[in-house]
Amino acid sequence: MAELLLDNEMDLNGGVSGPDLLLGHDPQRAALLAGSIWHARSLIKLISKQDVAVLIGRVGAEVQAFGIRHASHAVSTSVIADPQQLAQEIDDDGHACLGAWLDEGSALDRSRVLLRLAVGTAADHPANEHREAAGRLFSLVLAHLATEG
């Protein structure tokens, strides 16, 4: 089964040769980072201390700060004021971008990342708007992840 899934690209130790497209980083985290750029305009507008605390509790301070730092690359033009809804939209749009970005690679590379995600995320069905922005957003995400080693 593993051989079929991995398309016979295994090294002598039984592992897959080479790093995955996310360089071994958590795909959930990468999706949230992409989603934070997507919704950066909303992140900037979220100023209530209580709302910011709710958002950070859901997505983390790194995700919030990353989105704000990359606000010039924001995709969504609508502003979401509710922190719970914003966190959900960051998650959904980030996963959809991840799925769209993975669609550009091989089936093996896509599978190697998707197997590390929960079943049923938006990565399974990205929309055209996600396909159009995915490469640009993930170039920023990968540059960030690459600085971590």
C-alpha cells in the first residue's frame, strides 16, 4: 500500500527520497500563514484587545503578525470584524490555497503533504480565486519557513 501511495519513490531505508514541498513543516501551520495573508486587511482592522485575544487564541500570534507584515499581498477585500469568523476564514482560505498550490505539483508531492492534514479541509476543493493567488502566497510562506532551517 505504501509503495503504491508513494509511487515507488522510496529510498533503501523505506523512506521517501527528498523533503516534501513544505520542507517538513506542518501543513496546518503553512495553511494558516497563507490564510493570514489572504485576510490581512481584516487583521489590520481588528483592534479591540478582546477581539485580538480571541483571534490569537484560535490561530496564534505568529499567524496574526505574519499576515499583518504581508498586508500588501492581501487578497480579500472584505473586512471581517468577528474574530471567530475571521479565524475560520483564515483557516478555510489558507487550506484552499494550500490545496491549489499542491495541485501544481506531482500527485506524489501532493499526497505527501495532504496525508499530514485532517480529512475534509478546504485543501480538497480550492476555488479558482485560490488557484490564482496560491503561488504568490506560498512563495511568501515558503520563504518564511526556509528561514527556520
